[in-house]
Amino acid sequence: QILYPYEDAILWIPRDFNLKYQEVVFRAAERFAARKVYWYLNDKYLGATSGNHVITAHMPVGWHEVFVIDEDGNKDTRKFFVQKRES
């Protein structure tokens, strides 16, 4: 199950001290932590996690969809909106 972001969330992406936009942190929970979870963002493979199911990505402004599937075929998806302050 995806824990973050929430469905239809609006995420404001902050800048770091070098004025670069930070990454979005995605979190999921798996009943059996040792199982791998495979992550997809807008139908592109992000990577796999096991144990601590956290992965990050830089995001452009707009609507996005994150999708996870575990080794047993259990899956979840969330749509969310990314917003950035230009100044």
C-alpha cells in the first residue's frame, strides 16, 4: 500500500540551500518487509525497494501517477499534483 503521497494530494516542492528543487519522497508499506516492491512513476520504472520501502524522484509541475507492485502481484496506485514556487 502506498502511504505517501495521498490520492489527489497537492505537493509543494521546496528548494534547498543551493536553490535546487528537492525530490519527492514516496513511501509504501508491505506486510512482509523482505519482499521487493517495484516502483513506477508515470509508467516509467523507478526502481525496487525491500525492507524500508522509500524511493525519491525529481518531479516537474503537473499531475503524476505512482504505481507499486510487489513480488506477489499486490498493487496500489496514487495520483497527485506537483507545484513549485518559482520565486
